[in-house]
Amino acid sequence: METLTTQQQSFLLSTLRDVPDFPKDGIVFKDITTLLNNHEAFNLLMSHLESKYKNQGLEYIAGIDSRGFIFGSALATRLGIGFVPVRKKGKLPSKTICEKYELEYGFDEVEIHIDAFKNKVGAKVLLIDDLCATGGTAEASAKLIIETKATLVEVCFLINLSFLDGKNKIEKYAPVYSVLNI
């Protein structure tokens, strides 16, 4: 099931919930918790991702704080490979490297353990998150993976908000795959 049918994509879309004016006025938040609590939808999504990535020789999946942790750890378990969290600054306990990125309303930072991929040069990594909007967090995360000397194979999102064009920012670092394009 490397490719989802239109019917499967529609089913996954139907399990998402729009939350208006969250986290601030004018934003329509794409809530994935309604997909997560639907066993059939979550299993379809994870089976699809497992099929897509099982023969790519991946060694690690890096998940972006925090919803990328859900998809990334579940997929890493299915593929029998390691999971690495990319966290907001100040949340990891050992030596880290950090990357700053711009938000609509300021700046933020993400970090990764400097030895996240066991210092293996060229370790094959998939970066995953739930949603691509402006692409700032994913771009910063991609830079961190590359800085560790790992190979960023692809960046995967459950949802790409195409009208915000964040995908183009990330494609400078690796190919981008989105399960759903809105």
C-alpha cells in the first residue's frame, strides 16, 4: 500500500477536526487527535508509511516536538529502527546542538542530541511531523540532522498546507512527502 487511493485519503481527511481560532484568532488548527483515536484511520496511516519506507534502508526516524513523536515512534517500531526526538530548546538532558527559526510572532529554537545518531556519519534518517505550514520548524530540524553528519533521506508530513508554501523551504534539504495535501 505504498500509494493511498483517493478514497483512503478522503477517509483520513474525514477523521481530522478543524478548530477555529486556535492557538490564536484567524488560525484554523488541524487537530490530529481525532485521527489518533480512530483505530482504523491510525492503522491505515501507519501501514501506508510502513509500506512506503520499509525498503529504504532507514536507520533512524527523527520526530519533531511533539506530534512528530507520535508518528515517528510508531513508525520506527514498525520498521525496527531507532527513534530520535527533535525537541524545543532546553528539553534534552545531554549535549545538544541547536537551531533558531522564525515564527510569525518571533523566534523559537529546536535542538537534538549531538550524538543522536550514535555519531555515525551518513546514518540514513527520515524526519517526520504531523503538519507542514510555513516550514520553519522542519527546516531547522533538517539543518540539525545534516549538522550531525547524518543523511536526511526524506521529510514526511501527514498534512501539507499547500497554500502556505512551507514545503518549498524544506525541499532544499531533502525530498518532501505529504500523505495529505490541503
